[in-house]
Amino acid sequence: MEVELNEEEFKKLFEEYLKSIYEYNSKLPKGIVLKPFHYVYRNGKKYVYVGRYFYKVIKEHGKIKWKYLGKEVPGLPKPPINPFEGLKFRKVGNKYYIKEEELKRIFRMMP
């Protein structure tokens, strides 16, 4: 069975987790960032990957470049658990559809 969420409800799911990411990023060396979502635009489509992605932010000639460092970086503190890692959902219009079991798993893992 799937649960239907509107845009606001869907965003609210991520609020607490994102707060922990912002706090974690504030403790990292300057220029290193943990991104919980990675967006790829290909052939007019937007793909969203949910997980842990470390990047180094580099400023070159007035432009910002993101250099991918991997899912784990030695020497950095352990990142918060991402309850959304591997999340699969459907979006139809402004509605999001998530399997009920997935939603329960997310709530069990939330801090």
C-alpha cells in the first residue's frame, strides 16, 4: 500500500534530517560538504539520488565547482545516519507516493 503526500508533507519529512546535516557540515573542514541528495539532469529529465555524497567545493575563475570525493572520506567524523538512503518514491503532479513500509522504516530511523 502506498501513502500519498502533498509537496509540503513530503518536504517536512526531510526537515529534521537536514538540520542534522547542516550541523554536521559546520564541523567539517572548510570546503568539504556532505550532500544528502545528488541531482543529475540528463536528456531533459531530473534524477534524484538519495544517500551520502561528499564533495569538495572549489572556486575557480569566479565559478564554483563540486569535486566528488566519495561516499566515505577517511579522517572525517562519522556522518549522521541517512534514513532516506535508498528511498524510492513516485511523483505524479504535486503528489508523492511512498510505500507504507518505507515510510515506517524512515520514522524508525529518524533521530
